[in-house]
Amino acid sequence: KPGTEKPRIVEDEEGGILFYSASPSSSGQGYESLRQRLPAYKYRTDILYLVETHATTIVVGETGSGKTTQIPQYLKEAGWAEGGRMIACTQPRRLAVQSVASRVAEEMGVKLGEEVGYTIRFEDITNPELTRIKFLTDGVLLREMMDDPLLSKYSVIMVDEAHERSLATDILLGLLKKIQRRRPELRLIISSATIEAKSMASFFSASRRIHGREDEEHGPRKVPAILSVEGRGFTVQMFYSEEPVSDYIRAAVSTVISIHDEERMGDVLVFLTGQDDIDAAIQLLTEDSHKRKQELIVLPLYSGLPRADQDLVFSPTPRGKRKVIFSTNIAETSLTLEGVVYVVDCGFSKQCFYNPMTDIENLVVAPISKASARQRAGRAGRVRPGKCYRLYTEEYFINEMSADGIPEMQRSNLVSCVIQLKALGIDNILGFDWPASPSPEALIRALEVLYSLGVLDDDAKLTSPAGFQVAEIPVDPMVSKMILASNDYGCSEEVITIAAVLSVQSIWFSARGVQKQLDEAKLRFAAAEGDHVTFLNVYRGFIESRKSSNWCHKNHINYHAMKKVDEIRQQLRRVAQRLGITLKSCEGDMEVVRKAVTAGFFANACRLEAFSHNGLYKTIRSSQEVYIHPSSVLFRVNPKWVIFHSIVSTDRRYMRNVISIDPSWLTEAAPHFYQNQLFNPRPH
Ligand code: ADP
Ligand code: MG
């Protein structure tokens, strides 16, 4: 049986601890029969025939049926990667890209980064000469279009997890449809875990006829083929809460404990909303279950997890033990976990919602859809009949949960989307052929912000060079603008460090019960100007400690996050240099740093309410009520004018990563945007 003969030892970067990852490290042998048992294998010939004869093939199949790991291999075996061509397979999530790429490399018995490689933002594990199968995020493929608009090096592009309807997937689908008209030899595979295939198919068949006819005689059929790869999931017995649950973290942990006490062996997969929930639940469970510790292997799974921890999640559970995996919705469809028999579903996930009227993008914990709930439950029936425990009532599931989620396109801030389309020469954004149309208000708001950033001109075309430069830097346009502005202010070194920190989730190491120590640690680095300047202090400390994990540990700083920051920083410096930005430090002059931040984030300016005793701020643009997040070093300090990086909503709207500014910088940064509003805010 593969997976048991040659354990690989992975050294944890914290030093010392050794984990066993029982995956065979070099040979692809032994995978052949495993591969042939997957549902996709029965359809191998059909898939290859359809791809040969149709421009677009839609493959629907349950999670675990072999879509992601097998189809790219079938294509390669059938010769689609010969003659220097490549097969691309996109995923909405970075962690899924890394994980499926290494699985496929392992099955093929090749070294990851050679024949099989992957690319995610800030990490390129491919070899231009050798790589034939490339896994990448949908966002990275969009970026590749800037250099190669027809994606000419790919013979087949598989857009995977299309049911997720991520923003980048939808933009990609719209653009691929255009590319197909110019490249009839290109093949698309759209794969998805749920049956939303029809609307996808009609999107691809509704071609805009040019001169009233379509050339059907030659080349592949234009109407997409739909293929369903039957899974063979086992039945899953459902359990609901009798009453609504108030604290789903506690409820999840006690459900896990009773499963462990009462049910047969088999791994447990718990769906929570994010890293903070997951850390809290793991802590609770380890406190509660120290007696049973011998038998439980408790593991987190979320994006941004260090490599060694990811490997643990996928390695087979040792005999006599039970794995408990606390995951975000990444385990819903993008990753296959073998051995899961019990699923606990909290009923929520973290989702972004953007309101163009208030111009606020909220990251909120929101109820999932019925479609998601079914997917989550399905994870319990992979190896044998399973059980799913829903931490909500059946009545709620039936009557209140919405059937499907809303495509990200219709609930996102579209600033990045618009700038990418503009950079690809799509001028008529409103008339673009979208799989799901975004709201015109959101598009207009995005155009307005980009105009104020100096990225678009009066004709809504990218400005030269600023607009093209902003589009070129692989970060949010507001962050790109901040980096460009730092050149004028002579503080690019500092601002690039800030941009790198803003690209990772959090540099602090938080866990339940150590809040006080964390707060004390933060005070050691806290800067009166705000979080951005505090980041600079942390980064300096990290460098002075020679990037020591020990130092991080002592200061409640997340070592893995800091290493990532350091890497991203190097890459951003290279991009900046390519764009002609002079790498220069302002040697401690924090005013210029704050001005550069303002140049990018002026749209997020807020003023403290004059008579507020509880730290109430209002946004300048739309008079929305916001507060400084308790994790900010400016919490309770409450300077009069601030700019935030993002908003999270729980009981209130909280600003995360806040810096104090001088209001006169706003009119300097964006005269059009603020006009006369600053001192006469719109009444509301
Ligand atoms: P799909 O894309 O249809 O959801 P995948 O191609 O991801 O399915 O997975 C197919 C099968 O490959 C799974 O059922 C599982 O048996 C195996 N598999 C995939 N990834 C891993 C992994 N990291 N470790 C062990 N087995 C895996
Ligand atoms: Mg898949």
C-alpha cells in the first residue's frame, strides 16, 4: 500500500520537532491502481474525446472523484503537452494549488517544480524548460495575460472549482471566451463540484455572431460538452442542533468530544470560519481533552498554513488514532482529505461583502448556502457511510438558508478587477461579457476610485506611466499606488516593507488566553503614528535578531508570517526596481511614510466624531460609523484623523491596520476625490 513504506521526515521550521509524513518521496509506482479506482478513470476516454472535439468541455463531479489530479495527467498522457506546450489548471485558492501540484508530482514520480509545477502570487515553482503541467491560481493566470494576452503557451486550460464563482475565475472565464475566438486550437475544461453546468454552458455557447454567421465547419465544436463524472459517495446521516447555537466554537468542540467518546474510529473534519476560530477551537479542545490526548491528533487547515503542517493534514492517520481537522471552507471542495467519516459544520464562513453606496468592503462571518452545506456534509461519505453534525436547526436549514451563494463578482470591490481588464485593453467594461454581471454602481465606484488614484484618465484609459505601473505591481491597486508614491517621498524601502506586511494575514501570534502577553509584546513595538509604523519597528527587530524564530517566539510574533514578509519584500523590491523606483530609506522620517500611505488609501479616511467618548469615527466619503479594532495599536488612542487598510464587521464595523494622518494630506493626495468635502462633510 503506498503511503506506508517510506516515511519522510519533515523538520519543523521552529526547529527541533520532527513530523512524520508518510508519503513515498520519490517513486510514482504504486499509484497506478489507486488512480484507476477513481471515478474519473472510467471516463478517461470520454474526457479525452470531448476535449479533442469540443472547444469547451464542462466536467461536473463530486469532490474526490479525480477531476483535479487526474484530468491534467490524462491530457499529458494523450499528448496535449507535447511540442513545448503546457497544460494549465487553475484553482481559486493558493493552498489548493500547492497541495494538488505536489500530489500530482508524487503520483507521476517526478520532482515538484520540474515536469509538474505551480505558481501562486510571490511563489513560482516551475521550470520554463521542463514544466508541462502547471497548477496556478486563477489570479496568477490573469496576470500572465498581461505579458501573453492569448495565453499562447497553453494547449489546454482547465478552470477548476468553477462553482466557487470567485472573482478571478469569473473574469478569467469572460476573457477565455474572447481568447477562444482568436485561438480555435485552444481547449478549455471547466470543472465544478456542483451541477451549475447549464448556465456555464449557455455562457460559452452564446457567442456573439460576427457578420451573422459562425464558422462551424472546421475545428472543434463550439457548443460546450457537458460530462458528469459520477462519484460513489456513501450515505451520510444528518444530525441537527435542537436549538440555535450561540457559541459555535464551543459547540463544535463539545461535538468533537462526544463523537470521540461515542463513535467508532474515523477522522473528524470540523468546518469553522477562519484562523482565529480554528486556533481558539484547538486550544479549547486540547485543554478539555488532555486525558484523551494519546488518541487525538488535532490539526488546523487554512490558507497560509506552513508547509509542514499541511503535510500532516494529508498524511494517513496512524492506527489507533483519530485525526481531528479544524478547517476553513478550503476543505469544502478544493482539497480531498482521506479518512474523514464525521463532519461538524458550524454553518458559517468568512465572506467579503462590498457596498458601493458606502464604499465599504466588509469581511463578515456569514451563513453559508444550502449548496455549501451539502458539500460539507458530503465530505463525511468518502470512505464509508458517515455522519454530519450541523450546528444549526433543521428548520433553519430548510427555511432560511439560501439555495446558492452569491458570485464574488456581485459582492466585491471591483477596483482590482477593473484595472486588470483595463491593462488587458478591455475598454468597455460595462459592456464586457461577464458570466455574472456586477452591479453598475460597483463598477462606477471602481472607475471613480481609479480615476482619483491617477490610474485612469478622463477617457477611462490607463494613464501612462502611472496606470500601467500600478497594474504591473502584483498587489491591490491602492497598495501599488502607495508604493509608487513612496518614490516621490523618498521612502520606498519603508513602504515596501509595509506593503509586504499588509499582504500576509497577521504578523502577530495570537491564541486564546495569551491576549495580555500579546498586548504587552505589541507595546514594545507600538508607534504613536499607528500600525503601519509599528510594522516597521517589528521588521527592524526581526532583521536585527537575524531573522530568529526564538526572537519571534519571545515577542509573540508569527515567525512564518515574518519569513513570508521578508520574501514578499524582496520580490516587491525587484518589481519596483524594474519600474524605475529608486530604493531609498527615509531614515526615520515617518511623516513621508504616512504621506505615501495616504496617497494610496485616501479613500479610507475617517474622522473622530467631535463629542465621541467611545471612539466613534465616521468615514469621510459616506459618513459610515466605524471604530478602531482592538488589535490596533491606536485602539483607545483615537487620533482625530485616521486612514484604515480594511474593515471587519462583528458587532460593529472595525478598522484594521490604522494610521493617523493630517487632513491636509488628503486634498494633496486626491483633490478631485475630496473637493470640498473635508470640512463640510455630507449630511446624513
Ligand atoms: P476532485 O478534484 O474531483 O475533487 P482530486 O483529483 O482532488 O478530486 O482527488 C482525487 C483522489 O485523489 C482523492 O479521492 C484522493 O483519494 C486522492 N488524493 C488527492 N489529493 C490527495 C492527497 N494530498 N493525499 C492523499 N490522497 C489524495
Ligand atoms: Mg478538485
